[in-house]
Amino acid sequence: MKSYEKQLEEFGKEIADEVLTKEKDYKYEASLDRYQIARSLASIYSQDLRKATEDLDRSINRSLSRMRSQN
């Protein structure tokens, strides 16, 4: 099983990618729900939901920063 941190990193990248796609194409419909993902991670890894949501948000923001700086 993947670690909590690794899962956060992977989902953060995926959600960040969707955010950037949505910025380029306003008709794009995002398929990933950050709250549902955080809820699942909290359940799987016995984390507090608030902590999982904050951790996921940080991961998304880091990924967005990296992706934007590369373009």
C-alpha cells in the first residue's frame, strides 16, 4: 500500500493538472472532487478529515506552483 504522503502527492498533481486545464478551457469539467479524495484518504489512513483536507490543499498548491513555473 502506498504511503499517505505519496497518495497526497499523486492526487495533488492530478487535481493541479485539472485546475490548469480548466483555466485554459472553461468548458472542461473536472472529474476529481478534492473533498471526496480527502475524505477517502482520511478514512484509509486513519487521519482527521480536516488534516487530510489541509494536507491535500498544500499538495495541490505545491503542484500548481511547480507546474506554473515550468510553463
